[in-house]
Amino acid sequence: MATSSRKASSKRTAKTPRPRQKVRQISVIDRAFQALPFSEEDIQRAATWLIIAAVTVLAYAAAQWAGLTTAAYLQYADLAARAGFQVQRVEVTGMERVDQLKVYDLVLAEKDRAMPLVDIDKVRADLLQYGWIKDARVSRRLPDTLAVEIVERKPAAVWQRDGQYSLIDAEGNVLENVKMGEVGDLPVLNGTDANRHAVALNELLDKASALKSQVIGASWIGNRRWDLKFKSGETLALPEGEKAAAEALLNFARMDGIHRLLGRDLIHFDLRDPERAYFRKAPKVAPANAESETSSVKNSGTQA
């Protein structure tokens, strides 16, 4: 009986179906992560750092809003000054024409100030307000030196208007006011707002390089056109408009190259009409000897 019961039990056990194993399905996201050249630990570590960074930014913003960072920064600056990081020397280079006293007045305002409190951008902005200074580089040279490198503008002409003279650079920036005797050999630009058209004038003269060296001045007429003044005393009236003025100037350069117009008895050239050119001669002056001889003849005749 025992044997038969065991056989029956084993048969029942053999007939019992085994449970099916579940097939694990991989999602699209899992496949994407598996394709990345990072391990799961690297991704978790990066996520942790991102969370820490976000919390730090939020904490800094809250502290900034509460004014805590300003107080901490001032305390840090005070500690830096006590440690010797304080402006004790100011070195300025690149000055030739710039008023040195004016520059030092601006920069020395930072003397004895803690290095972290020096606003370099403000110092540079203040220096650029001075007409002669084209650019300025300001830097801290630890522990105690403030270095300033000046890039000056170069005078290119004199701007005259209403009896006032000012040095200007090639871009028309006013450098400083001068007296008539201080202009030297620089060309003189006459007229209201003539300095604003200095760049256009230089570009115009560059198109006739053979004449550029002979031009000693220019007048901005009616806020629309130029009259050029030459070393030999002549005046050239150009038409309105950049293109028309350039064509007229090139035409005059060709005529001067062929007929030698400059340095003769002509004093004025008018090329405002694109189809015709008008020349004016210098008035004839009677010789001084001829006048004296005529006078003596008259006198002798009267006496007779």
C-alpha cells in the first residue's frame, strides 16, 4: 500500500505544470541609457551634483536678496586690506599728450582702498570720458599696485567754428581747445559740424592721393558740401553728395596732372556743375615801380 501511494504521489507531482517565467521587457528609455557611454552610477552622480548646484544657486539668491553677501564681501575686503592687499601704488603708462594731473586725479581716488573694492570698470569708464584717451586698460597687480595703460588719440586736424579752435582726431573726436598759434601744420576744417564729417573727408581725399598732401584745409559749406584749400592758395568747390564729389575731385586731379592748374595764376576752381568747370584768375596788380614812375611823370608835368 505504501509503495502504491508513493507512486500515485509521484505521478501527481510530475503532472503539476511549472509556472511560466516572465519575460522582462526593456523600455525605450532603458535602451537609451544603455546606449550612452556612461554607467548608471555616473548618471546618478551627475544628477546629485545638479541638485547640489541648484540648491547652491537658490541659497545664493536668497542670501543676496537678504543682503548677507554684501556684508560678507565687505568683511572679506577688510580682511584683504589688513593682509596688505590694498592700493598703495598707481602706475600709469602710455601718456604723452594727456594731462597727467587729470589722469592721476581720477586714478588716485582708489588709493588706500582695499583691492577687492576697486571697481576697475568704473575707473576705465571715467578715464574714457577724457577726450585724449582712446582706450584704457586697468588691472590689479597684487598685492598693492593698480596698473593703468593709456592709449591716446592722435591729432589729425584743427576744427574752427565761430572763432574757436579745437584739436580733433581722424574720427572727428574733440581732443582739446587750442589757440590759433598752436595749430602747427595740421589741416584746418571750417564750419559747423565739420568735425562730424572728418571721416568722410579723409575717404574722399584718399581717392585722389596725388592731391591729398597739397590740401591744407577744407570748409563744410551749408552742411552739404566741401570747399578744399590748397597749399598754393587755390580753392576747389566740390558738388554735393559723396559720389559726385569723388568724381569731381578725380576729374580735377586728371586736369591738374595734364595742365598743371595749381601754382599758376588761377585762384578758384568751381566743379559743382558736372558738365562744366569754372576757373577764376587772380586779379592783376600793377607793379610798384610802374606806379612810382607814373606818379613822377604826372608831378613833373604839373610843375611844367
